[in-house]
Amino acid sequence: MRKTLWLSTLIGLTLAAPAAAQVRLTGAGATFPNIIYQKWILTYNARFDNVEINYQSIGSGGGIRQFSDKTVDFGGTDAPMTDSAIAAIGGNVLHLPTVLGAVVPTYNLPGVAGSVRFTPALLADIFLGKVTRWNDPRVAAANPGLTLPATDVVVVHRSDGSGTTYVWVDYLSKVSEEWQRRVGRGTSVNWPVGLGGRGNEGVAATVRQTPGAIGYVELGYALITKMGVGQVQNRAGTFVTPSLESVTAAARGAMATMGPGTDFRVSITDPAGPQAYPIASFTWLLVRKEYPDPVKARELARFIWWSVTEGQVHAPDLGYAPLPGEMQPWIETRLKTVSAGGRAVWAPRPAP
Amino acid sequence: MSVRARVFRRRVRSMVLTGVVAGLCALAVLPLLFILGDLVAKGASSIDWSFFTRNPAPAGESGGGVANAIVGTGIIVGLACLIGLPIGIGAGIYLAEYGSGRLGWIVRFVADVMNGTPSIVVGIFAWTFIVKPVGRFSALAGGVALAILMLPMIARTTEEMVRLVPHSLREAALALGYPRWRTSLTVIVRTALSGIVTGCLVAVARIAGETAPLLFTALGNLNFSTSLTQPMQTLSLQIYVYATGPFDEWHRLAWAAALVLMGLVLVIALLARWVTRQRYGAS
Amino acid sequence: MLSGAGGPGEVRLAVPGPTGTPPPAAAPVIPLQGRNRADRAYQISLTALALALPLLLVVLVGELATNARPAIERFGWRFLWTSVWDPVAEVYGAAPMIFGTLASSLLALLLAVPLALGVAIFLTEFAPRWVRQPVAFLVELLAAIPSVVYGLWGIFVLIPFLRSAVVPPLKATLGWTPFLEGVFYGNSLLAGGVILAIMIVPYIAAVSREVLLAVPASQREAALGLGATRWEAVWTAVLPYGRAGIIGAIMLGLGRALGETMAVTMVIGNRHDIGISVLQPAYTMAAAIANEFSEATTNLYLSALFEVGLILFVVTVVVNALARLLVWRVARGAALGSRAL
């Protein structure tokens, strides 16, 4: 009853408004890829007049939630949906990877020359609250060449449901048994210590404004705010600087486990590989297998295809790594399964 | 101690405490001056023509503006007024004209209760009541949420303004043969109109700056949009996103947008005062 | 038509109330029993519009309660004192949020009440006429500033100011107390409390001012006539008379502080933790809802947030109701010219 009332009001208003030739798509979710998504979306909107896409970065948790509640057309997440979450929406979801990124430890230590190195155990100890000062012997042990100040360590984490968090704690759970036991994995966890910031944006901002702070953000954010970016020791024992190459190396390792039939829900944290960065991740767009509106579904598929092909060129400048080329045909196969009313909607854009 | 000495001490204490009270008053006003000063100092330099006519640029890039946010604020506030004003004023007139019974007491109590409702609670209500069933975030949902906030404010101020009209006017009109509805509408309400308008303007100024209820209803939009059935950006949402973000460009724009929003609120508030002044000036 | 009114007959003259006192009671007109269809239509349409409010309230509370049910059933009363908020283990307790809400509001009151009362007393009792309008306008302007603008100012101006100029001397002098323990990160209970204080000053001041204006001049004049100094007249005659109303004003300010969202969430640190030190980050109910609502991934999580919203709603309603009761008592007392409350 209530729904009919609102629907009729909305329909009435939509009809009353001058008919626009535009297809409007709304998405929401991860803040991790927000920098490149905004670049893609605004570029795409400017280039193709008949489509207008909107994306709001409210966190991966928000992306999953709103997508599941059908209040947005597509969701963004760096934390893949769990099997039970997928079952709860009847399996009507596709995870399509769009870009790769690194979750990096970023810190505010003015006057420290050079990059701080972190071993897995050190990262876990910091985020468990066991290391409280920057000149703690455990930090010094990993950084023999650096003089570290006696400043307090201020941990900054996410206050919203986050895929970036998921990647971070997924990694910490793999490398620290204590973390796995005490805190565990999730898009929102019970943090032992720290301040909460909203979105990658909020964590980066808080780190930037708080001397002694350390947080975890996607590489692009740390680059733009020019905060310190730490090196992390990978499974092979090398201290790796987060970079496009090391992220791509991490993805390469994962490719071996994926094939054309993959559903792309793969974690690439703590990979093997001598140069692989240990805390990297795909980020996915959540797309329904079945849409009610064929026109919108088609435009959405086109946008995603554009992002994973032409859009990839923007990635390196903004601090993300492009998808391995081998994935493109697999993604194309998936896009072709998106349907509306039982029929596939995929049709390449007509030539201008 | 002699009486004169005692009186002198009391006088001194009175002066000192008067000074303390004046000092407290000055201290209370000080943050306002700082805030306004900071808004101008940090925001004015970013305000140029392109600020008003451009839409946001991608994250981290420069050259964006708040055109979509300004229009969005206007549309959502306009929607809220469209929904909230008739109901609010109607309820207010009801309370003043027929509100001495039990139903009037209930409505008045409810209005007071709703006046104190935190705006975030209204926001989550609007999400479950409108956004989720319909299946999309929209400017309409945002407008409704703001209307819910406006309603009790307008109802109460309208009631008070209508009650202030002297009984003699009502009785004169009735004595001249006006039916009750016509007395109420064309005599009483008309006299109270400027006060009602003031109350409405004050309520509009309040909701123009609201952010919390829009977080889950209008959501926000990267693009310029006038569609009521799509998400929409407002100045308040824009300020929130930009202020909590890490980019210097965003911070700059946040200050400028805050200055614009504050200017808007100020204009409405001054308009409200001007309306009342007109009334007293004319009589 | 009034009975007997066929010409210039019995017309009762009603004296309008003086401005500044509570509005007079509703027109004591004999309600016409619907003899006129237009009258009935008018009354019915107004009633319908007015009924929208209770209807809305019922629906609002109903939605909140329905959505909060799963969490209420799961956690019961424990929800109020469990201090764990763990979305992974699906254990939710609102104690840190409730504590943070109360603590930040209390801190805000501590700071705001002296300032607001100072404003009210100064403007009603001591200020020369030419000062009253501009200062009153400035204080009102404080109420007009949107919450998100306060938050913006809080992040970029207030917190650096606290960090550099307020906390070091505070720690130097009072650092031994548990209230100032620990490192100041910036985003903290202190920042939240200070911002809230600035925001509620105008509300407390405005209502207190009205309360003080409602105090009959005779009280003040009697005191002055007995030889009191100006301050003593205010302190011994005016303030006690308006005491209940002022308490009501303070509670109204408290009601505002409890529900404030944006400015608080931007400066308070967003941490589910209970701590006595004001230098530590904290969380309030409103801030938690704002941050976590759109992304509560499970139904229980969402339900827990609805329960928090319900608690917040009930608390603010109760506080506001008490406040209005107190203010109304003073207003009514003044109108009747009666004894001090």
C-alpha cells in the first residue's frame, strides 16, 4: 500500500518532468576506488550525453547494503559479499573487478626521513594497541637506519563499514594469530584502539591532521595527501614499497587460481611472490544478473566495459594498478550474462 | 564594619558582578565572530563565477564548483516547503482556532515532541519509510524528511502568531456577520500573516542547513540534476563530504560553500526580521 | 452570530495580552455546531491537516520500534550497559554511545550555562537599550549557523586551537585528574563538548531571556526599593522567581545537545569506548547512526542501530517534555502574577 502510494507519486513526478533522453544510474559503495571512479564517471558522463552516472562513496558496507536493498543500481565494494549474503539476495549478483589497489600504512611523522618499514607482526601489534610509541624497540628493530621520535602512536581506523578495512584485517588475520582470535575479519570490526574516520577520505584526513597518527588507506589517497607511506614485509621476507608493479605482481599470483569461470571473489593478500606487495586487493562493482530495465542495464554494462578497457589508462596516475589484460575477456563473458526480462542486454555501443 | 563601608562593598560587588556578566555575554558572542570571520577569510577567496557555475571535478582535481549543490539545496528546500508549509500552517491555525479541546492538546503535545526529535532519527525513518520501499534515493525523499522537521516548528509558531491577534477583531468580524471560517481566514490569519511568514522563514533557514536527514535520503549526486526522483546534492552534503576529506582542494571548496550557505541562511533570517518590521512600521 | 448581536448590543471587550507575556487563551467563542457547511468544511480540513502530526508521530515511532525489534529481542536490557560493539561477532551494546552522549552533553552544559545565563541576565537587566538589539541578534545568529558549518570550523579551527592553546595549560595544571589523562589526539570528547556548548548557548539564552522578562517588574522594584544594589536585586528577587523556568531553559539546551549530529561526528573521534578523560575520542548515539546506518551489513546490525535511534528519541522526548513543563510553569505563574515557584 505504502509502496504503491510512493511509487505512484514518483511515477507521476517523473512523467511530469520533461522527458529527458538520459539514462540515469546510481551507484554507491567503496571509498577505496572513489578517486578513480569519480574520474571515470565524470569523464564518461561528459563524453556520452545519453548517460548520467552518479556514485557516492559511503563505504563498501554501504555498497553491499544498498545494493542488496535495491536502492541503488550498482554497488562498489572491496570486500566480496559472503556466501550467505549472496544467498540472501537469491544469488542475483555479479562481482566484476574494475581495478587493483594497494592498502598502505600511512603515517604522519614529520621530520622522519625515509620510509618506515613494517613487519607483519609489527603492524598487528600497532593495531592491537601493543606498540604505543614510535620509538618502541619493535619499531626500531625493523628500521635500523631511522631515528624515530618518542611521539605517541595514534591508530586511525574506519568508523564506517569498509572493504578497505576488510582487506587490511584479512591480511592481519592471515599473519597474526592473535588478531585472528581477538578481532577477526569483517567490514566493521571491534577495533582494540584508535580513532575512527569516515571513508578512506576521513582516515587520510585524520592522519594528516594528527601528528603521530598511522592509518590504512588506498595508495592513491596517501599519494595525494603526501603523507608517509610505509613499506611492508611480504611473505618472501622482502620489504616492498607499495607501487603499481608490486600490486600487479600480487595479482599475477592470484591469476593462477582463477580461470574463465571464476566469480572473481578472490583475496590477494599475503601472496607468494618475491616482489608482491602483501596488502593488495581487487575492487569490484556489484551488478545484478537480472535487471528490470533493459536500457539501464545495457548502459551500465557499457560503462563497466569502458572502465575495464579504456578507463584503465587513468589508473596509474591516480595510484591504482590496471587489471591484468587476461581478465578482460572473462569480464566480457560475465557482462554478456546480464539480462533484463530474460534477455541478455549486452550490445556494443553503436559507432558515432 | 560601618554601614557606609558595607554599602560600598556591596556596590563594588554589584559592579564587579555586572562586569562579569557582561564579560560572559561577550564570551558567548565571541565564537560567532570567529566563525563568521573564518568563513569570510577562508572562503571568500574561492568564490568566483566558476564556483557558482561549475559542477564538482573528480576527487583531488581542481577547478570544481558547487553549481549542482546550490540548485539542489533550492530544490529540496522548495520541496520541503511545498509539503510542510500547508500542513504546518493548517495545523497551527487549527490549534489556535479549535485547539482548546483534548484533540488540540494532543496535537500540541505531539508538535512539541516532534520539535525535539533529533534530525538523524527523522533521516533513518525516511530511509525505511520511503527510500527502501520505493527502491531509490531521491530528492523527494530528502524533501519529505526536511518537511517532517519543519512541520512542528511551523505549526507552533503559526499558532502563537494567530493567538496574538486581539479578540476584538474576531468579535467585530463576527458581529458584522462574517461566518466563522471567513473570520478565521480573512481577518485573523490575514492579520497574523506577517508573523506566520516570519515563522516560516525561520523554519526554512533552519532546514536549509540540515545534513543528517539527507544522508540517507537524497544521498548526494556528482552531477547537476533537477530530477526529483534521483539523488540530489545539497550545499550541506557537499560541505560534509569535502570537510571530512583529505584533499586541500576539497577543504578550500568546503569553506567557500559554507560561506555561501551561511549567506543564504543570513539572508532568510534578515528577511524574516524585515517582514515583522514592516508590520510594525505600517501600524 | 452571537446571541443578542443584532446591532451594537452586548459585545464583550477582550483585553489583548501585553507582548512578552504568554499569549492569551484561545478565543472563548461559542463553537457553532456546523450549521454552516462552509464552517464545517473549514474545520474539517484544518482538523485533517492537524491530525497529520499525531499520525506522523505514530508512524515514526512505529517504524523505529518495528525495526528495532530484532535487536531488542536479542539483547534485551543488556543492550544499555554492554560496552562491546562488535559487528563481526554480532554483539552490540550501546553503553559507550550512551555514555558519550551524556558526557558530551554534560560538558556542553557546564560550559554553556554560565555563558547563556550571562547573556540572558545582561540583556534583560543590565544592558543599555542600544546594546540589546544588536547583541540579541548576534546570539540568535549563533543558532542559525548550520551544524555542518560548526563541524567544518571545529575540524580546522577549534581543534588546532585546543591542541595548541588550551590543552597544554590544562594538562599542566589539571593533568593529574583522571579527566585530563592521556594524549590529546584532537578528535575528542573535549572538542565535542566545546562545539556543543557553543551551539546550545543561543537556545538557553533565548528561553532564559523570555523567562526573565516574564518576571514581574514589581519583584525587581521591590528589591531596589528595599535598598538592594542592581546585582542584588537580580540575584535575590528576579532569578529565584524564574528559577524553574531557567532550569527548563537549561534542559531545552540539553535536549538540543543530545540530538546534535553533524558537528559532533566531525570532531568527536568516533570510537566505541567509555573513558573518563575528555581528551579521548568518544562516540554519541547520533554520530554512530550517521556513520554506520547506510552500511549496516546484517539485519541485526541495522536493527541495533534502530534501537539506538529509538533510545535517542525517547531520551530527547523526555528531556524536552520536562523542560517545557518547567518553562510553562513559570510562564503561567507570571501570567497569574502569583508567588515565586
